[in-house]
Amino acid sequence: MTLSNGLGMRYYEWPGDGPVLVCLHPSSGYGRMWDAMAGVLDGRLRVFALDQRGHGDTDRPDGSYTAEEYAVDLHLFLEQLGLGRAIVAGHSLGGRVAQVFAATHPDQAAAIVLVGGPHYSNFFQERDRVAAVLDGAQAMRASRTEFPSPEAAAEYLRSFRATDSEESRRHRLRHNMRPLPGGGVAFKYDNIRVAQGLTHLAEDLSPYAARVTCPVAIVRGAASTHLTREEAERVAPLWRDSRIIEVDGDYGLQMENPGGLARAVLEFVGAAVTA
């Protein structure tokens, strides 16, 4: 589809009878990362997943690549499809977008689910964390994006995403890479735009948190070091209606433990959301 701001966007839909759930991938991710979770939900929610700007098969226009810019895309997507209010589940980048969207479009946000939890650096700009943000953006800027063969790309993923299951790596190869002339492959995301977006991880989102009126679920992996339990308990009160939910896994729960994440989402929706 083409949004009213001119952005050509690819999205995926899994039909269902319940409330609308829109899933937003992380930086360097892709819409179909949510395949397995949507399968577990099995029609109990009407699920959409977007390839966000600069990722997947969606356009890569010039822009700021801030959460605010992505939130406008989400607003227009819901508006053009006439979807009304939606629960928004976002991981990493997707979680930042969900937070800004809920604050700026409260009439469209039924609830938000922060998969893996929010970025601590978006609320507490400690020097070491800011340094890590800048290092991460630079690493993405310098990262390899093209490979001479699918086998070479698979080997890269085994080292770069060592905690992924082999099934998850195959899924990335199948859905987050495009063919190149001569038999090579390349990631679908624009690593310059992804790196640009990563620099915003040190921006303060607490003014947005104060404006969010819908329920918020912080869903963290019990083994995660990206957001510890103590850190989750420190950020949770920034929203007026938030809860912490833990599931087995580390950080990329939509691929590590899609069943556990799906159950957490359904429990949250059943307890907190009025369709």
C-alpha cells in the first residue's frame, strides 16, 4: 500500500475475530518476524505486522528516522485501513514507536506491549549507556550487508546472531534478504538508515510516557540483560497504567519464545483492554 505521506509500505495480515494487534519489528528487523507468534494466536486477535520505513520491502525515503516519524507512518496505516483503535506490540525500535504513537494518538492506541522492555537509555542517559548507543550505531553503519552466496550469509548469521536458533536464522535468510545478480544476497534493510535510527536511543522519551493514557505491558525475557528486573521496576512507574510480565527467554522473544509471548499478550489483552 502507499500511505498518504507517499511511503510505499509492505504489511502482512493474519485474520482474526478479536481486537486489532499491530506488530512492529526492531531495527534491522522485518514484518514476518512475527509469523510464529501470530500462528500461536490462531485468530484470537486480528494481527498485522509492518515492514517499517528503511526495512524489508517498504520504501527507504530521506528523513529523520526518529520514533516520531515512524509513529506518523503507523497512524496513517491505521487510518487508511480504517482499523480504529489498536494494540501495538513493538520490539526495540518498534517499542519506541509504540510509546510515541500512544502519546501522540491516544484515540488510536488501545494498549501497547513493549516486547523485551523499553530501552533504559531512553529514560536515563547515563554516560556509559550513551557511549553504548553511539557504539551500536557505528557498528551498524560499518556492518556487512552483502554476501556472495546464501551459504556465506548463513555463516555470518551464525556468528552475528549466535543465540538464534537455526530455524530463526533460516527464517531471516528467507524473509529478510534479497537476491543479487550473480547468486549473492543482501539484507533488505538499509544499514545507514538503521544506524541513523539507533542514534535516537539516547533521546529522552519520558515526556511521552507521561502522556500515555492506555495500558502498557513491559514484557521482558527472564534471562535478559538488556533490561534487568530492577531496571524494569524503575521505568514502569513512568506510565500511569503499566505492568511487568516475564516470559522465558532473552530479548528477541517473538522468535525465541513466540508461544510464551503470545500467551503473555493474550493475558494482558484479556485483563487490560476493552475492545
